[in-house]
Amino acid sequence: MTAYLGKKRFGPASRLVLSMAALGLLAACDNNAVQSADATKAAPTVEDAIQFVKEAEATVSRESEAAARTAWVNSNFITYDTNWLSAKSSEKMTTLGVELAQKASTFRDLDLPDDVARKINLLRLGLTLPAPAGDTEATAELAQITTDLEASYGKGKYCPEDGKTVLGSYARPDGCLSLTELEHVIGSSSDPDELLEAWSGWRTISPAMKDKYARMVDIANAGAEGLGFKDVGTMWRSKYDMDADAFAGDVDRLWGEVKPLYDALQCHVRAKLNESYGDEVVPLDQAIPAHLLGNMWAQSWGNVYDKVAPEGTAPAYDLTALLAEKNYSELDMVKTAEGFFTSVGFDPLPETFYERSLFLKPEDRDVVCHASAWNLNDIDDIRIKMCIKVDAEDFQTIHHEIGHNIYQRAYSVQDPLFRNDPNDGFHEAIGDMIALSITPDYLQQIGLLQDLPPAEADLGILLRQALDKVAFLPFGLMVDKWRWQVFSGELTPDSYNDGWWKLREQYQGVRAPNDRPADAFDPGAKFHIPGNTPYMRYFLSHIFQFQFQKAACDLAGWEGPLHRCSIYGNEAVGEKFNEMLEMGASKPWQDALAAFTGKSEADATAILAYFAPLKEWLDEQNADRECGW
Ligand code: X8Z
Ligand code: ZN
């Protein structure tokens, strides 16, 4: 949801959840009336701005709660009626968001107190997808499209034609496969035919999204222009307390710093997959086919660990197996993650978290299964919504989601407009940073692991971690590179799909495993595209989480290798971390970062230090290989 709606949810949602009806100062005015009234008014004063912000905060608080609850119900029960309600609510909130953004812009040239100026700017940038001011038809259409897109992803299923499938044994009773079944195939099968069908099958859900998506881009671009931005992409890049172009330059700089590490990993993984699948399937001079990397989007590769693991060293532990051995339930996983946060001094999650969260995939209805964390009242009605599987990946994701909740609750001490992150990469980094402390020592402490692996097993553990964290980096970068090109018009509906694969190949060294059909819209098969959740946040988070972890471990006085540091039980670190969390969006992100790490720049040094021993090993492995694609 929107920035200033306190990000009711993280993961899904990006629509602004604000409602207009009760807008104190603007109430009862339609947009044109507001504009013409403004034109005849005297120039706005500082007092006007202060009053406007006060009333806007009251309105946002009031309206966003109903919108958040509507969105929650819609995501938990996707039906015709909840879609209808959700679209109405989204329309209302977009209207309000545009009104507030427009009005906020009129105060920009005043010499305002810092906090007021910051709130004015947050109001101006609050919407993810603005509609053109005063255009009620376009606003309604935009709301309908975004609701439909997210619902069609949530309901998406692959239904093979009769007799034409190698996936019959994985199908549901109705013969179809949902993302859950298809991800299971991609994550566990080594049969290229099964993998290819699961990969292509999931992408049958998205061609129908393409026209709607293109229309959505047009409407939102018109909205962004009306607010003074070149296009929606520029608006998104303007949310980082720096010039939009400088932000784009900064992410390229960060990518340049980590690229040698990624390239080394890609080269090793391709070579090992070539050993498994042969030259036909994995030629050594081309990008890796996307269906072989253990993940539906080839965004993190932990599931192919066994195929690429170091030979001749002690094996790393297998967390999925440990969870199964100890008979962990979904709820046990959540409680264990909560236990990490309380061990560093955070309050336990409220009872209502357990009463109101969704942990299990319901069999009898459509839900948005993509994991998310919500704060329904912007205070402490925090919850997660996830279709948990008992495995290592979801153990990590539970920490990720609870990290969102802990952050949301921490910054609830702020004024409503500051109940947010100062940089969306922070929100995505909190739980991930905590999960970096899931070390063998920690697992032994909580009784999941019996015997500590010997030091030589570190290499495998680091490789396993890199398959998730390092492999993710170029994917985290390219998703919004694609959207930036879409919003700028550099890509048009005709070139959406080719443009997507061009970026996939350029940054990830990953390619489509087959010729894509003419109507393919493969970006639509990734949740955040139909869900309209900006994605650069995840790239940033994969840099920040290591910066946070390095600072935390320095604070803890840790002197060993960074990958072995766990801050479990360290309340002093928790307290300092909480100070940054409590700042919310009240200060530029550079200040919040400096408050915890002492540095005010995003910096790849920590992730490179974390993986330094692995990089050395990868370089040795790759010495006689021809890397690149
Ligand atoms: O969407 C998510 C979270 C919710 S914010 C589960 N993630 C990205 C993804 O799944 O694509 C976490 C990692 C990247
Ligand atoms: Zn998240």
C-alpha cells in the first residue's frame, strides 16, 4: 500500500489505501472545485501547510484502516464480491491520495519546518500508482484493473490439455496445478521435461493480463504527470531522499560492486548444471535456462544446492531435513522466529497476531498465497498471511515477514505519516538481517541441530547462502529496470516480453528455456508485477541486510568471520537496532542508516566481506572455465 498509509502490508499490495470521502479540508469538494478555489485564494502560508498536514494525517489514519481491512478480506477470500469491494476501496483511496498529493505540492516552495516539509513530500510521493486528478472514470478503471490483476494472479492455475502432460501425478483432483504444486515441481524435480512443463505452465496465467497492464500503465503515467513527474518510474525513483537520477546511478554503482561475485557464482552453477543435465540442456557458452534453477523465477537458487555443492568437504546441514526430523509444525516455525526477536529484547507478538494471521493454505477457497505482513490499524494489529510449507525457505520467509511486523510496531510511536520506512529496502531487510543469525551455533542452541558441523563445512553453508542471497541480486535489480522502461515508454506492449528477457539475460545470465509464445507476458507471472509492488526494495535490502548485520556484529564485539556471527540473545544490539526502527520515516534514510551503522551510504562492502571465503573458492573452481554468456 502506499507509503503514507503506513504500508499496511508488505509483499502484496501497493495500491494506495486512502480514502477521500472524509478528507477534512477537502471534504465535500470535488477536485475541480478544489482547484478553482485554490486559484482564487491567497498564496499558501506556512500555517496553512501545518494545518493541512495535521488534517491529512487524521484523514489518512481514519480512512486507511477501513481500506486495509477490506484488502485483508479480499486477499484471504478472493471472490467476485470481495474484488468489487476492494476495487471500490482502492478507487476511494487513490482519489484521496491524488487530492493530498496535489494539495501538498502547493506548499513545496515555502520555507517549512523540517518535519512538515518531510510530510509534505511524503504526501506528494505517497501513491504507487496515481490516477489523473479529477478523472473519476480513469480512477475507477485503474482500481478495477489493479484489483483484477492481483486476483488473477492469486487464482492462477495451469490446467493442461487432456492427456498432454507429464505432471499428472502432481495435479489436483480437478486436473489443474496451482502455483503451490508447480513450485514444488520446480523446487524438487530433476526431470527437464517436468521442469519445462511446470515452468511454461505457470506462464499460461499471464497473457490475459497484458492488455490490462498496458492500460494501467497509461492511466498511472497520466496521474504521475499530473503530479509533476515525467512518468511513474521517475516518481518511484524519487522516493529515496535523493535526486531520481542519482538514485538510479546509485543502484548501478552497487550492482557494479557485487557483479564479480555474482558472475563467479553463475559460472560455477552453470558448470555444475551442465554436469547434471549435459551440453544439450545447459550449453556452456550460453545463459542458464530458467527452468533448472530450483525456483519458478530463477530468483534464488538454494534448491539446486545438492547439484552444485563442493565435493570432498564435510556436508553442510540441511535445515529442511532438520525441521522434518524434529517434527516442526507451521506454528512451531512461527514461534521459533518470534523467539529470535524476543531474545534480542522485542516484545512478544500480541495474542491477536496468532488469532488473526493466516499460516496454512486453505483448500476450499482462493487466497493470495504470496507471503505478506500487515498492520491493520497502524498500531499493533499486526499479522502475517502465508501458505507456510515446512522447509528452510519458508523458515527464512517467516523471519522476513515477522521482521516487517516488528518494524511496523516499532514505528507506530511516530506521527501517522512517519509510520513507515525511510527507504523501502529497510523494510525488506529487517527480518532477513535477523535470519542471517541462523547459524549452526544458533540452531544448536535452540535444539534443531545436534552436532556442530566442522569448520570446513563453512564453504557449503556459505554456498547455500549465496545461492539465495547473491543469486537474487540481478533479479532484484532487473524487475524494476523493466518496469522503469515500461513506464518511460522505452518498452511498449509489443516489446514487453522481449524486453523482459533481454534484461534477464543481461543481468542474470538466465534465459527462457523455450521460444516464448507471441502473446506471452512472462513478467505477469511474477507476483509483484500484477501486484504492483515496487521491486528495487529487494535489491536494496540484499545490500542493507548485510550492512545491518555487520554493524550488529561489530556492536556485539564479534571478531570471527561475519557469516558465523549470530546476535541471538543480544539485547544491547536489539536495543540499538530498535532505535533505528522507531525512527520510522521521520528522518532521511541516510540518517537512520547512520544511527545504526555509523555510515550514511548504501555500501556493498559488508556483503562482499560475508562471502569473501566463498569468492576465493569460486575463483579457484572457475579458473579453467570460460565464464560469461
Ligand atoms: O515478496 C517477497 C516477500 C514479501 S515482501 C515474501 N520477497 C520477494 C519475492 O518473493 O519475490 C522476499 C524476497 C523477494
Ligand atoms: Zn517483504
